[in-house]
Amino acid sequence: MARKNKLRKFAEILAFPNVYECYDVKQPSLTGAGMQTVDLKGRWNEAHFRNDHPITLELACGGGEYTVGLARQFPERNFIGVDIKGNRLWKGAKDALEQGITNAAFLRTRIEIIDHFFGPGEVDEIWITFPDPFPRASKENRRLTSPYFHEKFRQVLRPGGLVHLKHDDPDFYRFTLDSIAADPRCKLIYTNADIYSGELPYPELAIQTLYESFHLAEGKKIRYVRYTI
């Protein structure tokens, strides 16, 4: 039953007008609704959103709760959720379509090749919400706030563009702060090791992902970092 449900989602998502997919990381290209090949690099606002609003990416977006929540909260901005799992993206994309949220789109690809799909400075902000922390030291470069990914982000993020991290893992939180401190190009704007211990410093932090709700139910603290790279 679970396999049939996943296959149904894969079939449905092929027709979604707000989803683009990359099927081959070695020869990156994008396919949109109806399996049509599209080239959106440097053209997301022109070709998809049909406006000139700032673009925000949510990386490792999962079910897209943050992408849809941010798009609803900030209609004057455009949001793109990025994840490699198509069955996860299905939920966020379907929610956006059903709610008539036109400033939210989704991209199925590996984050390592994000520069193939966005032009220099095309992205205004990046959100990283509860990604895999990859706790083993041998997988440090796979952490989305590692120097490796900071260099990837610099290829698409405008100068001075914000990066937001929201996570429950204390080690990943400390790793992020260490990465920022070790890179003179990074600038720490704000950090909070327990955002729900008092009044939320930014209203958009009230949006919760599915994983965040699980973490809160387990009594975990939610941490937040805002910085530029």
C-alpha cells in the first residue's frame, strides 16, 4: 500500500505546474509539467512567477511546510522549496495549488548542483530547516552549513543575502556557529539556542515543519541562526 501511494504521488506530481525536477545529476536539466524540458536559470521570475519579487529558497524542504508558510506570510516575495525526495515535495506542491498560493514553487534536485538552476545573485535568501545533521565527522562536508555548501550558496545568493538555519540538534547548531566564525566572509546576525523560551524574535519562526512538531513533542529545544555568507 505504501509503495502504491508513493507511485501515485510520483504520477500526480508530473502534472503539477509548480514543480520542476532534475532526473540526472550528471547532466543537469529541468523538466516541468507534462515532462517538458525548461531552462529557468536566471529566469525564475520571468518564466515561472511572472513578477520581479525577491526569491527565497528553502533547502531540504521535506513536505514544504516552511515554503508554503512563508509564501502565505510574505505574498510580496517568491519561495522555492528544494528537496531530492519527490514524494515529500508532493505535499507542499499540492497544498500550494489547492490554496491558490502562486508565489511558491518546488524543485526536485540534489542541493550540490543548485548552481545549475539559479544564476549569480538570483536568490535573495536561503532557509535551511531541519536537514540531516550528518553527525559523523567523515560526513562533515554534507552538512548544509559546511564551508563546502557555503561556497555553493555564494554562487547563487546575492551579496549580503541572508541564510537562516532552524534546527533541534545542538551539535549541528554549534558546528554552524563554528563555520561562521571560521570564515571571515560570514557575518553572524542573530542566534538563539531556544527560540520558544521567550517571545519569538521574528514572526516567521512560528511556522513549524512536521519534524519540528515531533521535536517539540519530545521536549527538544529549537535553535535558530541568521547570518550572511
